[in-house]
Amino acid sequence: MIHHRSILEWRKINYGPGEDEIPQWAADRLAAVAKASPLGGDDGARILQHARSFLKAQQVVGIIAAEGCSLEILPKIDGLGDGDSDESKSQIRQNLVHMLATALDLDIASGQMAELGRQKENLLEILIRLFCEKLFGALHRGLPRRYAGFEDDLPKLRGRLDVKRQFTSLAAAPDRLACRFDELSSDIPLNQIMKAAVRRLMTISRSERNQRRLRELGFALADIRDVPIKQLPWDQVILDRTNSRWKDLLALARLLLGDRFQTTTSGQGTGFSLLFEMNKLFEEYVGRLIRRACAGTGLTVHLQGGRLHCLAELDDDLAPTGARRFMTKPDIIVRRGSNPVIIIDTKWKRLAASIDDPKQGVSQGDVYQMMAYGQIYDCRNLMLLYPHHGGLGRRAGAISNHNIVGSDKLLNTATLNLTEISTGRAQISQLLSAVTQFNRNTQIDHAVDVSRLNGLIN
């Protein structure tokens, strides 16, 4: 019997003999897989808290599977229910897949996204289904091929003669010619990665429909050489106009084989995890939305860029030594030319209503960090961006604006509504338009930016 459960982040699940509990052996196996993940820390506690009578999810979402059991951890998205009903879980999965698709820059049609949302399978099976359908469609148009170099001993000359091998290895076989030639081949790095993904997914999928499709795909890729996952030639893949339709498939393969986020195999193939830190996923999702919103405006978007240092070292005579200390990496910097227009840091945490907390749960450390960014990058507009929730008593967008005392810097707190996931780009455009209007007195002309960004909403 397979024990499968789904819970939201920060929720707990009891283990024991009860009907709503999981067996202790299952809890132990799931905790062991979490511990094996690089995201788990030394004891796996960054993924699952393994207490005396329960497992408690942390701020990492995805799938943890072990022999005879699996646990799906879903993000808590305000407005999509408490995650107890099948409908609520389905909607959360749909929005999570949408965030992943945006973060990975995948092209998924709205109809296809709605179809994924109606499925009752867990997140892993949904992603496998998406990969299978995209690969099946691509293979119907033919496998990509490239010319590759070959060596063979043939009765007739083909290509070029390998003189050295001819007069050494073949010295006693004058009826054979040592040939070097190029041949159009489908056994190329891109196809090897696709086959490795299909083989890997066949070992972890529990869906009959997915297994059937994976077997069909494996048959279509039968002539491609098997390459171990750790030896896959990712850096040798060439995408051009002839095979650009494979870009999304390559990104999905990276995801499912663990090259982009965290995937872990534990023991002798008995454990598997596909996990995402929500802090990181939210940051990449917002960053991609901002890039799309700023396209054509003359603004450039830099993710985890900047890399300026806080301190410059001085010698005993107070002369600069050239050494730098404490590098900064703001989540998102929007620039016009070399001038920062706005610096944004994303936070996957819940803001408090102002009536409950005048600081709204914004931490002192986050404020100090943004003050440092404003000083080091000489940027007037600074923003802390959070997921929206109904308890704030207002619409998503700019929540509060503050002047940093003794400067012209402005710190905004704002929210993004993840319930209305399809409007993310429009929300970002509107938010940037509103915030950049505060900077009219600088030398940067934002009128063009605001008008173009407003045009994206309509």
C-alpha cells in the first residue's frame, strides 16, 4: 500500500496508527530522504521537522518520495483555500506550476495550464505529464540531428584517410581503409538528455497514463545512446533556429533531472525528492515578470546582479588598499543605462495588517539591507515585495511608502496577488509605473517608461 499525503508549507502531519496519520516507518523514510537533500541541511530540518509524533513542513515545497510512501508539500497561497479539499489543492498546484513555468521561461498555453489544473495528481506527476506531452509533440516533428565525426575501417574510402592508423593498426589489413568522416546523426547531446530524463521518470512515476506515455517515448528514443545522469553533456547542447522548439523541453529536463533546483536520490533508488525553496522560486518568478513587463521600455533588469561591496579596506595610513569586503547582491535591479531606477527585494513571508503591527511585520534587518542598497547603488526607489493576502484589507500593489530619514531615498512595501496568477505581468507593470513616478526629480526621464508600462496593462 502506498501512503501518499499532501500538506501545505508550515503544516504538520501526525504519524501513528490513526486513519488520518501515516505510519511511523513512512515518517522515518520521508525524513531520511529530506536529510539526503542539499536543501535539508545537516538533519533535513530545513525541509521537514521530524518530531516525536509528527512531521512538520518548512518553507520548501515539492515532492518527497520513499519506498511505499510520498509527501507533497504545497505553498500556502492566500485566497486559494486551506489546502484541505481536492479543489483547493488542484488550484494551488496550477498556480505553482504557473510560477515554475514563468521562472523557467517556459511557454505554456493558458488552455494547457487549465488542463493541468484540473488534474488530481500530485505536482510531480503533473510536471511529468507536461514533459511527456511536450516531448511527444516535438518527436512527431522528428528528432533533431547534427553532423558528428566518426572513425571506421571500411573497404572503400569515405571522407578522409587516417594515415597514422592506416599504417599502424591496419598495416596487416590492406583490404581495409582507416576512414574519418562526418555523418548526420541523432545521437547528439540534446537527445541524450531527453532519453536520460525519460529513463529517470520511468523509475519514479506512479501514474499509469504517464508510464504508458514514457514507454512510447523510450521506444522512440531507443537508438540514442544511454548516458549516466551525472555525465550528461549539458554544455554541449546547441540550440538554434532549427531546434529552438526544444528550449522548453531542455528547461523541463533540467528541472526533473535536478540541474536547476534540488533533486535528490537517496539510497539504492528508494528515495526521490523534487523540491523548491519558495523564497528562491518567488524571487525568480517576480524577476521574470519584471523582465517581461520592461520589454521594449529601454529598461534592463538584472537578477542577483550589482555585486558591489559595502566596505573598502584602508591601510594604517587610511589609504585605500583596493580590497573590498561584504559583497551585495540585490534580488532585482531595474536600470536605464547604468542608472538604477529601482531595487527590489522579494520576501516570501506574510505581511501583517497595519492595525495589528505598525511595522507590518517588516523586519529591521530587511530595512537596514535596503538602506545599504540605496546608499551603495545610489538608487532612490527601493521596494520590499511580498505575496498579497486578504488580511491586509486592501488591493495588491503599493502598501506603504517611507522616506529614509536624512536622504531622498524612498522605501516602498508592496504586494503581488498570486491568487490571480494570470495577471502577474499586468500587476507588476502597474506597480512599477506607480513607484517610478516618485523619481521625477532625477535626471532619468521616466515619462517614457511609465507610458509604455501603462500600455502593457491595457
